[in-house]
Amino acid sequence: MDCLFCAIVAGEIPSKKVYEDEALFAFYDIAPQAPVHFLVIPKKHIPSCGAITPENSAVVARCFEAITKITKELGISEFRVVSNCGETAGQTVPHLHFHVLAGRDMTWPPG
Ligand code: AMP
Ligand code: ZN
């Protein structure tokens, strides 16, 4: 399958790793939108957060456990988690990912 984030998980495309375990990979975003901006992804390909089922939902909980662990390790207590689903919502890479952004004031609603 031709998927950028599957290629990053496989090490075929270099990335700046933040965290890894048997189910997850986390790495800094190549075009950061905040002083801290990393992505948490399941290693197994899931197209988006619009494709979560009872069979694959456990990995989503794992992603959020990892987000807590990573932010604590980075000394971050306030942050935003975003997952874009579909092109009009801003999704450009069709492999489920959670953006974690921190280090600046953020507006709501997002643009
Ligand atoms: P989204 O637009 O929500 O699908 O998020 C995809 C994110 O992946 C964007 O924030 C991109 O900057 C980021 N991105 C694209 N290519 C890479 C890469 N090779 N390494 C790290 N982040 C990337
Ligand atoms: Zn993928």
C-alpha cells in the first residue's frame, strides 16, 4: 500500500521519533503549527478517525494513553489534540493520526 505514514512506521522515510511501542509510533510534524507539534499514529493502517470500529478502537485508547505519557515527559500540561477526517476537514494523509500541539495560545473555533 502506498501510504506515507506506513512508510514512516517501516523506516522507509525518516522521521524524528518521539515515542514508539508495539502498536504506536509518534514523531514530530514536518511543518509544525505550534512550538510543539507531533503526531501519534497506530502502526496498523487505519484510514481516518471515521473508520473506527469495535475491532480497532482499542488502539485509539492506546494513542491517548501515549499522549498523556509523552506530554508528561515533555513537561507539557496544556495542549490540543486534533484529528482531521476527510479533505474538507483538512486531512492530507489518509492514515489515522492525532496531532498534538502545544506551546502557544490557541483560538477556538479553529479556522
Ligand atoms: P493532516 O493534514 O491532518 O492529514 O496531517 C498530516 C500532517 O502530516 C501534516 O501536519 C503534515 O505537515 C505532516 N507530514 C507530512 N509529511 C510528513 C513527514 N514526512 N514527516 C512528518 N510529518 C509529515
Ligand atoms: Zn498507512
